[in-house]
Amino acid sequence: MSRSKPRRTPNPAYTPISASEYFERAVQVAVPASSLDMRIYYTTPKTTSEPGTVMVCHHGAGFSGLSFACFAREVTSASRGECGVLSLDARRH
């Protein structure tokens, strides 16, 4: 006798977050020579005279570049925008 499990309603706490609350932009970048593509999340440093500082974050442990979303928002806020953040979501790397 086969009993099917009742379907669960998805937990809203686990719904995907939007990068727009944490980064200025999110773009898909293709690397055809390697048959790879990756998602890049980026917030530009706000400086007037110098190029500025950008922190580069690469996902790990199977998560996405959005693993650094809260970190990026904190860095941008603490530096008053003078430090930018580039977060890579290089799946299948």
C-alpha cells in the first residue's frame, strides 16, 4: 500500500531574496571559452577623486553570490559608500 505525503506549503522565510536591496546591479556574464556563465552582483564605490576600493567576494560551500548580500550592505553602509562590493556567483566552477 502506497501512501503519498501531503504537499507542504513553501516556507516564506526561504523564498529567494532580490539582489536589488543589497547591490546596485546584477548581471549575467558568459565565458564561452570555458562553457561557463556566472552571475555578478556589484555596487560601485562612491568616490570623487580616486578609483575607490572594491571588495571581491566569491561564494563557497555551494551557496550563491547572494550569500554576501547582507555583508555587502553593511560594508557599503559602514564605509558611507566609499567601498564597493563585487560578489561572484560562479556555479559549476
